[in-house]
Amino acid sequence: MKSRIVFNVAALFFLFTTLSWAETITVITKENAIRESPKFFAPVKAYVRYGDILNVIGRQKDWYRVKFKNISGYIHKTAVEKRTVTSYETYTTSTTPSEGEITLAGKGFNPQVERQYRSNHPKMPYDLVDRIEKYSIPEREIISFIKNGGLSEPQ
């Protein structure tokens, strides 16, 4: 019984020590995918959003192998920012991004900037921009286009 208590205490100590020094990365794009393999058009295992924190398992060239909500896979380095977690409290506390961070993530376009552009360029067809932003192509069609066109991923 006593050895079991010692083992449990040691296991908890190891867990908290591991969490306190875990390497993490933070998603800096509006939305991105965790993929099965380190390729841009590999099947998607999960989607992540701006501000999500991912645990780094490893690295393969320009790709991080990550774990997020019990799902492991790959995400490209351009979609994340490297951070180191220094305490369990930091690990478990999520923060809401500021308006400035959200604006930066969106490349500087927020409602105030959009209003100013609209007033400075009244003939610009902003409804087309809105339609383009909402336009979505299913991933299977993109993959089909790439294969049929003989395209390859960057090396």
C-alpha cells in the first residue's frame, strides 16, 4: 500500500514536471488543419483556430508534429508561433486575444479599417470581396485538381 502511494506521488510529480516544460506552439492563422502527414494536402484530422495552443511532439523539416485534444498530426510552421509553457497554470489558462492580435492575424483589416476604405473608395465593389471571403472549395476538389494537373507540393 505504501509503495503504491509513493508510486502515485512520483507519477503526479513527473506529470506536472512534464507539463511545466512542455513545448507549445500557438495557431496564428484564422483557421488551419492538423494533417495525417507532413504534406499540405494530406487528409485533415482536425481543424484548429487562431489562438489554439498545440503541444509539440516532434519536428520534421518545416512541419511540427503536434497533439491537440487527443489528436496528433502535423501542422506547417507558417501557421503557428513558437511558445514555451513555463507553468501548469499557464498551460491550463486560456486567454482571449486582443482586438489588435485579431487584426494582426487578419493582416490588419478590422471593421474600422474597412469603414475607412469604403469611405475612401465608394466605387469599389465590396460586395464582391464579401462573396469571395465566403467562397469555399471542398478539399477533395482541391486534391483532385492537384492530382489531375500533375502538381506537386513544394520540397
